[in-house]
Amino acid sequence: MKISLNGEDYTAKEPVSVEGLLKELGVHPQRVAVEVNFRIIRKADYSRAMIKDGDSVEVVSFVGGGI
């Protein structure tokens, strides 16, 4: 299944939930925000929100820091 992941072509296992994609990528779900086709997915819905062929997925990591 081909999707756009952060603006790049990506082949994901099929079928896959947001939670499954994050596991596939080795990303901790509590440290990111996920948008599928310009809709922000609530963390509570990661296991139910399914990604389909051709979807556009953005995974944004939170980075802390400071002085």
C-alpha cells in the first residue's frame, strides 16, 4: 500500500492503523501528533483510525529544549 508520509512516498503494510504505522516506524505514539488527509487524529483513536492506499500522513514529533 502506497501512502505519502511526511511528503515522501512510503510503502506500508496493509491494512494498517495509525497505531500500527507508528509501530512499524518505531515511533512512540505519546510523543507525536498524526494527521491523515489534513485531519488530526486523536491519540485515543490511533488503534481505530485506518490508513488507506493513497492517504497523506503527517507525523510530527514534539521536541523539548531550552536554556
